[in-house]
Amino acid sequence: MVTNMNSRAFHSFWLSLVLATSAPASPNLDLAHKLNEAFVEVAEKVSPSVVVITVTQKPGTATFDSIADSEDGVTPREFWRKFHQQFEDTPMEKLVGQGSGVIIRSNGFILTNRHVVEDAEKIQVRLRDGRTFEATVQGVDKNSDVAVLKIETKGLPVAKFASSAKTRVGEFAIAIGAPFSLDYSVTFGHVSAKGRSNIVPAYSGGSMLDQDFIQTDANINPGNSGGPLVNIDGEIIGINTLIRGLRTGIGFAIPSDLAREVSEQLITAGKFTRSWLGLSILGLKEDSEERQLVKGVDNGVLVRGIVPNGPSARSELRVGDVITKVDGQRVASSQELRNQVRGKKIGRPVTLEVFRGDKTLHISVSPGEYPEAPTAVVARLKPRGVQAADLGLEIQWLNADTAKKFSVKLTDGVIVTQVTPGGLAEKEGIKLGDIITAANQERTFSPAQFRDALRGADLKKGVLLEIASGETRRTETLKAGE
């Protein structure tokens, strides 16, 4: 029989147990539950507007997601070949893979990447509810890697855009797509950085692209391309486009403001008309060596070249000018300048604030329409031509380090760091430490300008070099066969 004392202890125990189980949850745990529910709601809200894109490729072609290397942002082609042989019944020669997209108009317009649908023979779009449609390409824009597809249906769920300009580094970022054919995968992370440029190297055509990417650590992989990167409200802040190797947590998305601007024109006109100034440019902050050469200004965009017969060729701009503002808006990088000019009306003058020497000038330039194949235009204007090795020499930047190494004064030009025995340069008496100030009458402040000056040159006709050797200034003509 239980004593009165034991009875009281027993009731106290159960009372404390009841109070413990009915006590309010920890505020921190409650916050975690709410955050967990927020991610679930985002996935449920956005997924119906996300589509899976299956592309049947023309024989002998490949999409962006099938070619890459682990450092530059995609997956090796052999990996994709093995992947499809393992999981797909369709031969690799025909089926390249899947991408993703997001519905932006209820009547069937879908935003994706150009590289997802490039050279497609057949495009199928599958909705979250299982319906499948044949899609046609409404329009593509190579420079932004944006494409719009059209399927014939109505009443589709539409994703909303947020302004990428208002998106902040550190915000949550959620990616939804079909990586490795795993449909409607949801991953989350943060906006790691904004305004990322020079992600696609120049030798891969990066100099012609709009590179103003949002960087995210939300896990994205091949197949996510074209799918949305959304914020915690389920609004599009970017279109997933690139990865920096697998499992690195470094992905890149086209900002929503650019994607929306381009896609709206593709829907209404079938193409995106881009304005340009016809310049070869480089932000001073993008190259520390160039910044050392430009005195009197720390920020701006250096004019490295002017396209003959281009919009700026008819203006007062000169090579070596530094553009600091476009219509009053500051520009510090080449991409910022492109962003300011891209949407300007063709033929309507813009005012450039330019630093030249020790003066600030205001120069008017009327933008032209960006050519369909600018690389071909440049190639015709300046063929590959002669290389430094053809002249029997190597050159480097003339900076404080190389000036000290070769015991020369710091001045404008590039410095000769190697002379090939028996080569053209040695035959003309060119030596280590000589400074080349011009090639074929074009000033050479940097190795890049030296290379540009040699494009279009003909060794049979000769290459004219202006050389500073100590206090001596002279010219030498290097010519094949002599």
C-alpha cells in the first residue's frame, strides 16, 4: 500500500511531467520549424512553373551542358556519354540531355538558356503535371545566353520576377530544375556574390558575352541550366547557367533583370536588339597593369580599340581614353558600360564622360545595332597575322619589376625578355631589355596591344618596330627572307 508521502511524491512527479510536455517549444526550435516550412512553401509554389526540357540534337552537335571541363564550368563530354548510356535508351548521337526552364507567360512562353536548345532537332517540354508538349524556339540571344520557347497551351502557372538589382548578397537562394535527369530537384543556399564577370574566358568567346552573373552556393549541376534561381518569396532572381566544376558549390545565374529584358523582346520581336559603341574595352579595376599605365584616374573603362566603321569610329573618342560615365551614370567595368549602353535607342546620342591626359571631356556617340556575328567582323578587320615568336622574340609588361630586372627606366612600351638565336630580331640587333614602343605605327603599352598591332601584319612586307634602347630611339623593320 502506497504511503501518503509516496503518494504526494508520485503526484508531484506526474505533475512535473505534464508541465514539461505542455511547456512551450524553444523559440529557436520554433524559428527553425518556420524556416523549414518556408522552404517547403517555396518549392510547392515554384515547382509547377518549372519545366523539364528534353532536346534531341542534330547529329554531330552538342549543347553547353555536354561540353566543358571541370575548371571552366561544365561536365566532361565523356561523363555525359556514359551517363546517357547508363540511363537512357536513346543513342547518344541523338539525345544530348535535359535542361530546365521556367514558365513566364500563361499562354506557353518558357524562359531557358540558349545553350540548352542550341542546334536542337526536336524539343520536348514536360510540365510538373506530366503533360508533354512539342516546343518551338521563339527567339535566342547569344550574348546573354537567353532563349524563349513556345508551347501551344493556355492557363499555365507563371513564376514571378524579382529585381536582381535589389537582391542582396547573403539572401537565401533556391534552385529548382532537373540535374542529371533527376526532375524537380530543389537545392538551397545563398547569393554568394553579384556582378561576377570574366567567368567565361575570352578564348571561349567570353569577351562578347554579357557577364554580370549572380554567384550562388545552391547546388546546381548539368541539367539545372535554364531553371530558376528564386528567393525566399519564390520569385525569380536569376536563371541558372554555369557551374564552376562539380560539387564545388559555385554556380552562376543570369540576373533576372537582364533575363526579363531580353525575354520580353524575344517574345514580342523574336530577337533582341542590342546597342553597342563598337569598342574594345577593359575596366581599370579589371587589370592592375593597365591601371598603372593610366595616370590621373583610378576608376573607369579604358578604350583599347575602336572598330573601324563602327559607331565610335565617327566620334571624337580615341584609343587610350578612359570612359567614367555614360549619360551621367558611373561605369567602373566593361560590363557596367555594356549594361548602360545595351538598352539605349539606336541612333540616339549618348554622352560619355571621358578622361584624357589631364582633362575631362564630354563626347557624344550614337550607338549602333550590335552585329549578328561580331567575332567575324573583328576577324575580317584584323586577321590573326604575325605572332611575337615569328619575330624571334618574347615580350612582357614593362613594370617596376621588369624595369628593375633589366636595369631600364620605367616608360611606355613592352620589354623584350627573350631573343631567339638566329631569329629576325637578333639579326636586326634587338637585345634583351630593349623597349618596343610601337609596332606598325600602333602604340604598344601592353602585351595585348602588341599582339593586336601584329594582327594583319605580313612578314613578307615587314613589321616596323619602334625601339627604345637606353637613350637611343630607332626603328627596325623585321622582314622574312632577309
